[in-house]
Amino acid sequence: MKKNQMSKLVKFVQLAVLTAIVVVMSFTPLGYLKIGPLSIALVIIPVVTGAIVLGPGAGAFMGLVFGVTSFAQCFGMDAFGTTLFSINPFYTFIMCIPTRVLAGFLCGLIFKGMSKGLEGRKLKDLSYPVAAVSGPVFNTLFFMSSLILLFGKTEFIQGMMASTGAENLLMFFVLMIGVNGLVEIVSCLVVASALSKALSVANKKMRI
């Protein structure tokens, strides 16, 4: 088998494995940590790993898988998503899928730009944690922004605002992303950063 074919095969296998991990995590307690009405998406970890190791295209694909599994949970598997789906299915689709595709793509794009643009090994090593953090930041930002923009005036979200003591949508936004965003960022910084770097090093040793 030629080197180019081997490289493509290894990357395909890595993408397939990471995709399988996303699917498994999405439909088991491993993928989401429930805190109140919202969920902390630990499933973002393999998405970020794929974006860093395999590039922006793979990041977009992994984000798509994440988004589709998230949208699937709106059919009775997740109370929050099911309620949003009952209010407006199309808006729920927009909130679940395009936002995750964009988050995965931008994460891969940031890593690609930083790893090529920075000089020196220590500086290039920064591209891993920075890109790893960007994934959950984009995911939380896009998800919560679309939630506010598309569902902010609904009775459901207004009721959540009242229960949290938020006086306006901006305060509600900050309160909701506080714990969720922090846990996702820390988990990606620790796990996704280390895992993606290890896979990248292994690929380089195999000259892939």
C-alpha cells in the first residue's frame, strides 16, 4: 500500500472511531452531565479532538454528527429539547445542528491557522490548548445565542428566567453559560488538548 493511501486509511479510521465515540456518548450518560434544565455537553471532547487532528472539514463533520444526535434527543429523550421542539421544530433544528457544525469547523480552522502561523515548538504547542478551548466556547456561544434569539420571548424561556431570577435575557444568558461553559472548557482543555496532541504526534511518527 502506498504512503498516500495509508495516510488516508489511517485518517479515515481515526474519523470513524471518533464519530463512533460521539454517537455512543450522545446516547449514554457519558455524553451529557445534567445540571438543572440544561446539559453540559462532554460529547464536545471527541468533536474538538477530531477538528484538531484531522482538520476543519473533519471538525465540521464531527459537529454535524454531534448536532444530529443532539436533535434526535429532542424526540422525547431530553425534556428541554423536547419542549423546544414542541414550540418550534425548525428553530430547534437550527439551534442543534448548524451551530455545532460551525463550532467544529472553526475549532479546526483555528488550530490549522495557529499551527502553521506560529514559529517555534513551544509556540506551536499553544495551538492545542487554544483550539481545544475554542471548541466549547463556540459551541456554548452559538447554542445559547440561538436559544435567546429564537426562543427568548417564549413562555418557556421567560419562565426559566423567572425561576433563575434573571431580570433580562442578557443576565439569563450569563447565568446559563456560567457553569455549563466552564465545565466544557476545562474538560476540553485537559482531555481534548492532551488526546489531540498525542494523536498528532503518533501521526507524525508514522509520517501521516
